[in-house]
Amino acid sequence: MFTPLNWTPVQRHVATASFSAWMLDAFDFFILVFVLSDLAGYFQASMSEVSLAVMLTLAVRPIGALLFGRLAEKFGRRPILMLNITLFSIFELLSAWSPSFEAFLAFRLFYGIAMGGVWGVASSLAMETIPDRSRGLMSGIFQAGYPCGYLLASVVFGLAWEWVGWRGMFLIGALPILLLPYIWFKVPESPVWLAARQRKESTALLPVIRTHWKLCLYLVAVMACFNFFSHGTQDLYPTFLKVQHGFEPHTVSIIAIFYNIAAMLGGIFFGSLSEHIGRKKAMMIAAFLALPVLPLWAFSSGSFTIGLGAFLMQFMVQGAWGVVPTWLNELVPANARAVLPGFVYQLGNLIASVNATLQASIAEHHQGDYGFAMACVAGVVAVLICTFVAFGRETRGMVITDRVNGEASQHSAH
């Protein structure tokens, strides 16, 4: 069994850069989640109106996935990842200087486009560089970057919000640009992309979609459920804690820290487990185990019991997600790996982009009961994930890179 200790220095640098890019991207996104109520007060808007910023950010991410994914197929994973990081850092910075609510929404829209490219480009770079038998573990580590970014946002919110306010939070969000020198000096291009370029393989997307249109539709439906699962348990949770339970920002930050630690552990645990029991079983078990946690997570009272419910819920939600990066990269054709996984993922995000507005509306129609709204969404999509994944193809054991010949290949060992 390969572990990070067995990886070469180059492989560890690629893993670190890919994880960090996704973590810092998530950090910038979740800063918005923590200051929704502050934005509503500052711009004199309702929570439903302010939650449009979340919806817009998610809705335009498929544009970024398609645009930057195609660029990564043509020019390589590494330079486009650096471009992504530069752009989402700039628009995060501009969000802090928004003179009006309309300007703020515009900046979040452009941020969403830049954010949309990161997942597909970074995951393909990682999966094409890491040893084949480590992809389950790397998948869990990579996806753990998302809750790690949420964790970082939780810590910064707890420590800095009182001093810097919502504008200062977005200024801090421009710091990911500091990752660029590390990628420039330490991270090489994907060996699979370099080998494909030498063979002059076609990177045209439309022929791939025409040939695999059923797979694409299936993956969009699955990823819509996964994104509802993630955003449905995260986006309004700080609001749920602050507004419905009246917790202070410090308490909200502590709870968020703990459930994001759980999310990272869950992603790595189920990602590694998928190497032993298969991708499908690992995802289905994690999603199913979220169901008995729902009452504790959404309907308990007191910071300890709510915190425990949040810990268990995010262990399961991000546990299921921990298998997704490797599963998607293994399912799609090799010459579309930088664009297609990210594109179907972000199309699923487009469908799920209504989540924050939907949950806020449900809560407003039930006397501000955010717990009820979140439980409705999380329970339904957990069942749908188990159902959809059951009909998918198992990919454990697939070879992405032939280490002997140094060429990209794609076949299953099972």
C-alpha cells in the first residue's frame, strides 16, 4: 500500500499544492457564509436577498469549470491552476470594497467563475501524478481541503471578525495569492498531460460529450445531490447557530472548528476505505449513516449536543465526498480529465445553487426554523445519493498512469 511517506518529493509537492489550492478556494467561499447576517444588516436586505450572493457564486461555477478546464487541457494543469488562484484572490479582494449591494453581487459572480475552475484542474493534476494505488487516499486528502478551508474561515472569523468586520474578512481572503510562488518553484506539470501532448491526442470536448452523454447526465444528477448534501448542511449552519440558537460568534466558531475537523477525518477515512471496499460502497455507507444523525444535528438544543450532531453529520457528509475526486477522474475519458469531472461537478453545483435561498425561504415559512429546513434537504439527498450511486460503475483498481512506460493509460484491474 502506498502512503504519503512512500511518495516522491515531487508527488508530495503536487499533493500539497492541489490540497492547498482547494482549501484556500473554500476558505474564500466560506468567509461569505460567516458574514451573511452582517451583510444583510449593512445593505439593509433580507437574509433571502443576501443569500443570492451564495446562489450566484455557485451558479456560475460551471462556466469556470468549462473555461479553465478547456484551457488546462490545452496549456497544462499547472499554469491554469495558477491563473485560477490569481483571479479568485483578486475578486475576493474586490468584494471587500463593494460600494453597493449590486456591486457586491457582481464581484461574487466573477469570483464564482474563477472558483469554478479550481476543483477540476487541481484534482486532475493530483490524480495524474499520485501513484495509482494511493488515489483513494489522495482523493480523501484532496477533498478534505474543502472542510479545511471552512475550518480556516471558522478560525479567522472567531479571531478577527470583531476587529476587522465583514470587509476585513474579505481582505484576508486575498491571501491565497501567496501560494503562487510555491507552485511556480515546486510543482511540475502533470506527467499524463505531458505524455498526451507528445502523442498529440485530441482534447476536443464535444465528441467526448456526444459519445458519453448518458454518463455525463448521470454524473450531473449525482453531483447535484452531492452538492445539495454539502451545501445543505453547511451554508446556513452558522446562521442557524447565530439566529435560531443565539450563539455568540466565538461559540459559532468553536462548533464550526469541530465539525470541520470531523469533515476532514471523514473524507480521509472513507477515501482510504474505498481502496478496500470499493468507491460505491464507501459513498453509500457514508450517506446512509447521515440519516440517523439528523435529529441530533438539526433538532437538539445546547451547544454540546448541537456540536456533537454537527461533528457526526460532517464526518458522514464529507466522508461520502472524500471518494468523489478519484471516482469522477476514474469514470471519465483520459483526454477530458481536466475539464469533464469539474464541469459535471459544477453543473451539479448549478442545480444546487438554489440551496441557500431555498432553505432560507423554508425557514421563513416555518417561523425561522432553519433546523427543519436543513433536515428536509439533507435527508432527501442522502437517500438519493445512495440510490443513484448504486446504479453507477465501480472503478476501484483503475490504472491512470503506466509507471513503466511513462504513458497515460486507462483500464480497470477488476
